[in-house]
Amino acid sequence: MRSWPLYMSLLLTLCISVMAVPGPPQDAVLSNGIRVIIQPRTGTGRVDVSVFIRTVPAQNPTEGAVATVVAHALFYGGRDWVPGYTALVVDQVGGSLETLHTADYTALTVTTVPARLGDAVNLLAEAVRHADFSDYALQHSVRDIIRGRKAGVNKPFDAALDLLEHQFGPFPPPTLQRLRNVTTPQAENYYQSAYLPDRCTISFAGAIRPADALIDVKAYLDDWAPNGNSPLPMVSAPPGRALPIEPLHMQVTGLAGFAMVAFEAPSVTSPDYPAFTVMETLLGVGHASRMFQDLRDREALGYDVGVVWPTDLGMPAVATLQWNGSEPPASRLSDLDTEVADLLSHPPSAAELARARAVAATNFMMQHQRIHNLAFYAGWLQCMGLGTKFDTRFPSLLASVTADDVLRVAQRYLPHRLGLLALPQPATAASPAH
């Protein structure tokens, strides 16, 4: 019979050694402050390019609306832009285009083929350097934001996550009216003060030669003049709002009901990040997690349990429990909350800790297998000020987490939490036949 702690220690060692195989990213800094990260990978016919602009957290709802509209308007106008230009270029490069806006950064990602890399870099450079904000651009930005929100509403589980997560922010997401009130001067002023070269990171991964990537970056971005006052101000987001005292309730379509408990989580820049990663893994990641063993296997309260924690979005972590909607909800929300709160007084055993550290390291390794993730995470970590070596250090940080560390972060982050109960809409009575 094998020793479980020993087995987990060997697995963790294997994970760390496997992650070391590809080697660290290659990085460079242009004279204007742009940071360039390149991760060549053989055996793939694609290249992913992610551009990050580090931004100051909005201090009020109006600033939040302007920053959101600007991020989604970047590809709707520019110096050499005509209607349909972005779609044409994306089609030419044979890939896809994504925009992600958070309180800390805006990220633009293009997937392309090596032969069209120059076109992709040019497209991204135009967006961060020469975007304009005509009525056309602003209107289409708001349209895209609304479309994204509607898509989320049609997915009840995602809509519930959004509803919970936004309770922890300093203010609610911008209303439709506030988004529509953003003017061209407001957008231009924000863009010119926030989108600056020394706040920019561009990250490449895939079938690429480092020399080719640097040539393309220098061709389109080397003459982007820095602003003498552009170092990012040390401004924190405003404090979060007071959470509701009572759990949230919602009715959803479909057959499944679910309960959620959201709790605060640290930023990737926090010293608590490794210990919190182990804690949330212990709580709800994998079949040996406490939630899976207690709520699913022992109590049979639902068919799916786990913790959702979008670390790159700066959102809270959310423990979730789903069950067949035909079953009465009973005390599922309180049972889930009790399971989360139990960590406050019961630190992990040696076996639990070894498993959680090993699983956290394995998941971290798996996140770096896809080319898209390689480009995104390297750029994100550099953008957040952690540098390109964080990836190689993080498994060791996980391995050093102790049971006392887990208890400490549990006591710091778990008390500030909020529950949500979502139940299927009642079935309507059949109409009488005529």
C-alpha cells in the first residue's frame, strides 16, 4: 500500500520538473518602455499575441464607464481605419480577436498564423496607439458591451456568478445610460492618459522566431513616444461596498438549482496568493477536496461541486453546489456556507495539505499547456509587475505553504462572504384543450 503523502510529494516534484522543460520566456524592453515577452514553441502552426495595458482602477462610476467604453471601442476607429477594417484584417490573419477589460488592465489577444504575424502586430499597435472615438466607435462599443451582458443572462450559472462577483466591487457595473453618456472628449482624454508605452506589455507564444517578433514590434511600436509623467500612479481601487446581510435569490430557467457562496480573494500580487491557492484547492478542487467528499459523496446534496476563482480578473472566489431542480432545496445553501466556514477552525491534515499543494501545482502546469494561455499568462504576470520568472518560482511557493498558512488566509478572507440561492422557475400549468 503506497503512502498518500509520499505519493503527493512525488507528484509535486514531477510537476515542478515537467514545468521546467520548456525554459523561461525570452524578454526585452524597448527604449520607450514597452516590455516584450517571447515563448517559441514547436509543433504548432499558430501564434498568439496578447497586448496588455496596465491601468489605474476607476475611482468612481463615471470613470469606470469611460474605461469600459474605451476598451471596447479600440478596434472601431483609427488613423488608417475604415469601417470593416478590423474584421478584414482578422480574417486575413486567419485567427480570432479578443478584448478583456478589468479594473487593473485591458488585454487584446489575436490568434494568427506565422505568415501573418506582422499584420496582427500592426492591428494591435493601431488599437493601442491610434484609436479614435467617433460617435460610430462609441455606439458600437456600447453595443458590444450590451451583447456580452445579454449572452451572460442566457446562461443562468454565469449570470449568478456575475451577480455575486459584482457585489464585492467598489460600485456596480456601469448602467446602460452611463455607458451611452460617455462622450468623445472623455474617451480621448482617458485614452491619451492611460494607453502609454511604458504601461504596455506584448507577449508572443507559438510557432515564432524571437528575432521576427522583435522586428515586427519595433516596426510598429518603437516610435511610440513615451509620456514623461506616465509611470503608473500608486492608486488602489476604492474599498468594496458593504455586502448584503441576507443571501441573494434568483429564479433561473432549466432544471438545475444551485447555491453559491462568494468570498474575498487576494490579487496575484499579494503575498497571500500561494496560500490562498492551496486553500481553495483544498476546499473545492478535485474529487479529494472537502466539498466533493462532504457535500457530494457523503451527503449526496448535489451532482456538481467546486470553487470558481478567476484569478486573472481580480474577482472573489465562489464555492458552488448544483443539484437536480426537482429535488427540494432544503438547507443546501446553509450546508455549503457551513462547509466553507469550517476551514476557519479546522486546518488541513498533513495528507490534505500534501494533496492540495500537488493538485494546485498540477493545475498551474496544465494552464500553461495551451499556446493561448502561454501568451496571456506571461503578459498578465509581467503587466501586474511580477516579471517573467514568477512562473518558475510559483510551484516552489506552493510547496512551502503550511497548514498554519492555510488557516491564516482562511481567517483573513472567508469571514467576508455572501451566499446566493438559485431555483428553477415553477412549471406552468398546461393550457386546457379547446
